[in-house]
Amino acid sequence: MGRFDPKKLMGGKKFEPVTMRANITRPT
């Protein structure tokens, strides 16, 4: 869990909580 892609986040609902936190922590 080091790189988060906007496309993967949209297609990955199981990573919703991690995505929201990742966006706030390190906005891409």
C-alpha cells in the first residue's frame, strides 16, 4: 500500500476507508 491511483480507488470499494485517509494524508 504505497501508491494509490485514482482509477484503482474508483474501482476499489474495499479500499474506500484507506483511500479517503490516503487522499488526506498524501494527495496525489
